[in-house]
Amino acid sequence: MKYIVLIGDGMADYPIDELGNLTPLQAANTPNMDFIAKHGRCGAARTVPDDMPAGSDVANLSILGYDPVKYYSGRGPLEAASMGISLEKDDVAFRCNLITEKDGLLADYSAGHISNEEARILIEAVDNELGNGCKFHAGISYRHLLVMKQGEKAECIAPHDVMGQPVESVLPCGDASEMLRELIRKSKPVLEAHDVNTKRKENGKNPANLIWPWGQGKAPMMPLFKETYGVSGSIISAVDLLKGIGKYAGLQVINVPGATGYLDTNFSGKAAYALESLKERDFVAVHVEAPDEAGHMGDIDAKIKAIEDFDEKVVGGMLNELGGFGDFRILVLPDHYTPISVKTHTREPVPFAIYSSTESADYVERFDEDSTKEGVFGEVIGHNLMGMLMK
């Protein structure tokens, strides 16, 4: 038996007036997810516990079978694992965005989705100037890492949650936050005057003129996926967070050429590499960030296009070839809602469908936020999904 999990990050949404009161998932053409819903069994999964942040870290831990209440320690250490950064016992790892501050406001959480090379140069400049007692590590695009010996209990806000708000009103606060606020403020002159940002502004692009640490924690202790479920597996994502979860879980992390974590990602390549991995292993999880990015931008058309690309090139790409692997079960779902109207994550139970090549279906006709609620599974706790898939 082969087991496949396909995650369209942030696909779920609220009804939108411009779409005739449909959600982007309902308005999109999704024949492959609809096939899985119609020929499988459906429900709604609460991937984010009520008292935890509605982040991709929490939600994807749930999807992969790890109770976030028990195993979640912060986003930073998961991304550190993906980047090959070993944390000492007292190290605190922060996700560190490069953002755009404009007229005192947090204008862009991604600095215009800055390129990898531009970002690397800027993070190295910040580390050279401010890396006394801490260390900055370059990642991908706007997503980087800060490691220090304090700040675990500081209250830090994800930048995509406070777009358009005054920077000074949403700075880290609470226990040991003084150093973080100082680093943020001191990064401004380092970045603002840098040649990289001068050229970006000349070309009409948002400058990466401020750092923004958040999502901190120490290294988690998690059981291996194979020890829990008895199968070896792989994970495919362009996002360091998902790769880090995979590393802690003992899954093989597969890097796909052209996978960007953005709207231009290599959708078809992810399906192809996932199918190749199933020749050696019995489980694969494929994560696609594009719908979430469109949700954060508030771009309806981009979100529908990202959902349709996910359906055609990832879900369809897998379904069309899985018959050659014998019996299989496939789970498709978003990790959380990223509604266009609020441009950030929310915690409603997400739609899911499990299709098995050997089992009968329920009576759901299509894959969307409303239809799957009528499925045989009803509402379930997110970290139980993996057990349901594996039986």
C-alpha cells in the first residue's frame, strides 16, 4: 500500500462577493480534487488547536500526525533543521523575515518576494554589523534565521499578520524582548543604505529595509515517522518549515528544481519527484505554498490560478500515475484557511478527502469548504488524520 498526502497551503477561504458568494476553492476548476472527494471519504479537520497560533508550523505538524500541543516548540527550530543548522541546548531560533517598512508602517512582509541572492547579500551585511552575541543565517527569498541565547518567551508577531500597521506598535514585547527590538531598529540603517536596496528602489521594487524576527523556539523532540506508522517516507516542499518538520520526523527531504514556494513554483516537478520517491518508499507528502501566498496578497485571481495549478499538475499528476503502484490511499487538504478578506491564517476546520483504491466512497460530490463537512468522517482532530490514512 502506498500513502500520499497532498497539501495546498491556505487553499481554504471565505465566500467572496466578487465570486458570486463562492470561495476561491468553489470557483476554481478542480476536477481532480473533486474526483478524490466523490470517490473517497470526506470530512473537516481541526488542524490548529484553539489555544495555539494558526500557523503553517502548527497545522502541518498536525497533518503529519504530531500533536502540536505536545511537539510544537516554535517555527524557528524547524526551519533551522531544514537549513542544516544544529541548535545547542540553550539556542533559541527565530524565523527572520526581510520586510519593507514605509512611512513607519509594516508595508510588505516579504520585501516584494526578494530574490535569494539579493537577500543573501543583505543578511550577510546584517550579520556583519549586528551579529555580536547572535547569528543571522541566510535562507530563501525573504525567509531567514536568527539564532541567539535568549528571547524564547518574548511575544513576537508574524509580519503577515500585521500588514499596514505601525511598526512601533507591533515590535516584540515581554520577557527578554529588548535585544530583539534593538536588532530590528539597528537593522534599518544597515539595510536602507545598502546598494541592493538602492537598486531595488531604482527599479520600482520594495526595499528590504528591516529585519523581523518571530516564531522562536528551541529544538523539539519528536518520534520518527517510521517508528510511529511503520513506513518509510519522503516530503517535498520549497518551504524550509516543511523540510524541517520532515527532518525531525526522519523523512527524506526531496528538493525539486524550480520549486520556489511562490506562484511560479514547479508544480509538475513536485508530482514527478513524488512518484519517483514512491518507487523506493511507501509514503510521500507534497506541500505547495502558492495558494497561501496569493491569500496573503489578497489576490483573488492569483489564488484561483494557484488552486487550479495545484489540482491539475500536482493532484492530477499523481492520480494519473498511481495506478501503476498497486493499492494506494491519498489524502488531499489545505493546512489552514488563508482568507482573501483578512490576508492571514485563520483556524477553522479545513476540508479534507481520503481516496482509497480499495474502499467505497461516501456521498460527497466535490471538494470544497462546505461539501466535505457532509462526509462520513465529520469533524476530526487534525493529528488523527495520519492514523486514519494509515488505518
